[in-house]
Amino acid sequence: MKGLILSLSKGEAVSHGRSMHDLSNLHPATRAAQALGYIDGETKAIIPPIHAATTFERDADLTYPNGYSYSRNDAPTQALLEKVLADLEGAAAAMAFGSGMAATSNLFLSLPIGAHVVVPAVMYWGIRKWLLEMQTAERLAVDFFAPGETANIGRAIKPGKTKLVWIETPSNPTWDVTDIAAAAKLAHDAGARLAVDSTVATPVLTRPLALGADIVMHSATKYLNGHSDVLAGCLMTAKADEFWTAVRSVRTQLGGVLGPFEAWLLLRGIRTLFVRVRHVSASALALAERLKKHRNALAVLYPGLPDHPGHDVAKRQMQGGFGGMLSLRVKGGEAAAVATAARLRVFVRATSLGGPESLVEHRASVEGAGSPCPPDLLRLSIGLEDVGDLIGDLEQALDGV
Ligand SMILES: *Cc1c(COP(=O)(O)O)cnc(C)c1O
């Protein structure tokens, strides 16, 4: 019996044997909940197997009949995951990686030596730090743009020279919003590609490729998996073009692939993505509105609040909610913020985001010297707990300031 998902890496329709469910015209939430209608053709199992094999039999005529040879190139469990990932973003193709950083560095390292790239001054700290090192090593020429106006991106672009514009929206840890369609136009007019770190928005709320972006990156460690137990990343592309082939070749050579067990867990997590993201978005908005009224809250940063500078753009490009991430600036400065986090009983003091459990993080002390993060800021990842319990926890912690 041949493998059942072997046709996936060849870009054909998902083949599940005779009992395949055709969900192609249905809502993305329906397709995600059923992993595109997967049914195992051999056993009729409704959940895919984990193919742990690293190597695949070659025919006597030297061909690889199922398209798989060695799992650093491609593997069946990961191929099913990549189909589901591509579908989430309406992409031509997707690639899974061992982490969000592996996906991101793989993308940038697919550019020529010394390529000019334009990236946000305020963004996920790990990527910013790595890009600064790539700049020092002269591997990349990096220009940073200030958050706020889209025109800031235009000023950083060098027409004909810039190869890639990278944006993150909403972006860590102030949740600034970038207009994806406007950024895509600026990038394309200058002959560059636009890549979007859409980890926080998720495919539930924003579809960057439909707005003109060329590539989307997710740290799948966060909402896509959603259970704080898998490290993974992915890239999705609007076009399976020459550049995408280069990105794939770099992945094979650097070897930043995702393992089959993680791929399987991620397929499991994605089944509940839509319901989780909608829930945390509703809770985060309720929480933001309540916290804003607290006498010890200096500011609440959340794109769902009308006074957030990115609210109008967010309303246009985020559908069905503003996500589960917000930040709270505490009156009294850094010491008051740290003491507030210490008083929390439901929120867990830990880094990361997008899991079932609500997390709080004093970001400035994580990012260290040179961080643009205000020292009185607590970053909150809203989880799946009862929203009344979360509000109560934060209010009692703020009361003590
Ligand atoms: C976590 C995160 C990353 C990095 O992903 P890892 O899976 O931790 O490597 C990149 N961008 C954003 C917005 C993130 O939250």
C-alpha cells in the first residue's frame, strides 16, 4: 500500500482516497477544523498518521515514485501540514520550519549578499537583534522605519536596490498597525517584495496575501499551535516563483525543517485555531476597555481601542477582532509595573504568547539594553480562561499600586 498523502508535495489536490471530503468552497474555519477534509484512504482514520521515516525507497529505475527521498527535503506528515498552512493564508504554497526564527532567517538568507532590506524599528525583538548582527556582518544592508505613518516605509526604501520590505502587524510590544495594502504598493513600486510577520494577527483576522503581500511568516509556536507545547514556524507565498524555489533550496541546505511529531501536533492545534482566536479577541477587547478605566493604568495599548493610533487601519484590515495581545503601562514606572506583575495570580509570568494560559511579561527587562520598549510596560497574552477571572486578577494587581 502506498503512502496516502504522497501527492501533497507535488501540489496536487489533497488525495484522501475515495472517502475524501471536498471542503474546497467552504469557510476557511471549516477547512481548518477538518485538516482540509483529511480521511486516511487505507484505514479511514479521520486523523493523519505520523510518518517518522527520514528516508524513502527508491525504484530500480532510480526514481522516487512518491516524490519523497530524504526528510530534510520533504516528508509526508509535514507535507499535509504545509497544505493546511497554505490554505489558511490562501497561499500558492507553504513551508514549515523548526521555529519562527528559522523561517525568518531562512527567508532573509535567501536574499543575495549585501541585499538592502527595510524593517520596522519596533518589532519582535529576536528578529531585530538578529538583523542587527547580519548588518554588522555585512550579510544584509538594513534600514529601520519608525512606526506610525506608512510614508516612513517609503522613505526607507531605495527604489531598485531594496529587495525586501518586512513588516509586523500588529507589532510587538505596542501593537502598532501597518497598512499592508499600502506597504505592498510601496514595495512593489520600488521592485521589492513585501513579507509580513502575521503571528499576532493570525489568518483568522488578517489575510496579508489578499491585501497584496508576497510572503507571510508565522511563528506557529504561538496561535497556530496554540498550546505552548510546539516550537514551529512557517512561510506562505502568494506565488511559487523562482524566489520561492531559492527559499526552499536554502531550507534544504540549512536544514531548518520541522520534525514529523511537531508537524502532527501543529495539525492538531490548527483544528481549533478559529474558535481560540475569536475567543481571545473578545476577551482582550473586554479587558482593554475595563483596564483603561483603572486609576493606576497609565495607558492600555490595544488596536481594538478607538484611541489607539492604529485603530482605523486595524478596523479595515482585521476582520472579526483585534487579536489577543495587549500591553498595559502602569503608573509609577518600572518598579510599579514589576510589582503589579508580581501580584497577579491567574496570569503566569512567562514569555511567549498565543497559548491557553494568559501570560504577563515585563518586556523591557527581557529585551535588555537598547530596547525601545517603555520600562513601565507589561505585555499581556490573553488566554482561554474566563474573562471575569482575568479582569479580576488584573484589577486586584493594579489596586495595589
Ligand atoms: C515568537 C515570535 C517570533 C519568533 O518565533 P519562534 O517560534 O519563537 O522562533 C517572531 N515573530 C513574532 C511576532 C513572535 O511572536
